[in-house]
Amino acid sequence: MQLTDFTTLTFDCYGTLIDWETGIWNALQPLLSEGRLTIGREEALETFARHETEQEIETPSLRYSALLAVVHARLARAWGLHVHADLHERFGASVPDWPTFPDSAAALAYLKRHYKLVILSNVDRTSFAASNRKLGVAFDAIYTAEDIGSYKPDDRNFAFLLAHLEAELGVKPGQVLHTAQSLHHDHVPAERAGLARAWIDRRFGQSGSGATLPTERQPQVDFHFRTLGELADAHRKLVAG
């Protein structure tokens, strides 16, 4: 199997293209400051992961910006804090402030010349539109949890992806390489869906699983890169012969 075997790259966005862990951590600072808490970054991210996952299961049709506000309120309660609701709303509206990874825009610009590029994201369309402006590329299709009515790792998200890729772009499953960081949100369900997978291992060399829940087992992947830039470089070398 080679990178040139595929016509379409489907992407998770947050954690893969956008540095959501830095974004989440930065957006949590007002709450941590309000409570004068000394919780470390990894502990805060792991606590966020638990509450976000539980809330996505409880309210799968809730728009992501609203869901984030609820998660923030849950975090405040978990940490014994009583804060004004405005603080929860600010956290929910923070996605447009989350930074891109330094290699994302350039790598996407290169890959766009060789593949169809498609987003399969757990956020809402408005939040993603702000991130898309930072990424600077026109995706061929964008499918969000807002469109689907459920959140990854629900199998419905990948079923929606495959059905719409074929109906709208004429892309069959064997032409797709799903490209993502999260083992929990993406690689486990993409494996169940029968998709080839490229792991963008943004947490390479770090312990723990950060803002995503750990998986019970390490899913098999077809390609493993530390950054999207590494994937683009591997493709560049392949086509250069």
C-alpha cells in the first residue's frame, strides 16, 4: 500500500489540523484563574476528554459550541467552582481562537494538488468555517456533527461520510485514506468502517492521551507520521521517484 493508491484524503480537523489541545488549554485559563486552581495541562485535558465524551453521548444532536459550554460548566462543578454562565459561553465560542499546527496550511496546499480533501469533524459548521480560514484551503466536502446528528466515534458518522462521498463526489471507500490524530474518535471507528488509515501522531513522545479518551487497544494503522508535513513529504518523495 502506498500514498499514491488513494484519490481522497478525509480528515479529522481538531487535533490533526488545528491544535485543539493548546486551544482548549488556553480557553480554560479564565476558569482556572477564577478558581485559583493549579491543575496542570495534562490533567485538565484528560478531565475535559471524559466530560466531553460523556456529553456527546448524552446529547448527540447538541451543536458543538453549545456542547462545549455545557462541558465547561461540568468542569467547573467537577473542580468545585461557581462561576457566571458567561464564562461557559465564552468557552463554547472559543473554537475560532484555537491555533493551527505550524505545518497544516502548507501541507494541505500541497496535498490539494494531488487529492480531494474532505473534512469529517465533530464541530459545528460555524466554528469550522473560522478554522478553515486559518487553514487556507478549499475542501471538496465538509461533514460535521451538526450535519450528521451524532459525534465520532459513533459509526453513524463514518456511514454518513462514505454514503455522501460516493453520492456527491463519486468516491468509493477503497479510494479513501482517513487521516487523523485521535485513535479514539477516528482510527477505531474508521477501522470498523473498513477504511485505510494514516495516523498523524501529534502527541508523539508524550505520555497519556491528552484531550481524547485512551483506547482499549492500539488499532492497526496503514501509515504513521508525526505531522501532516511528514505525510506531504513522503508523498512528494514518492512521486519524485
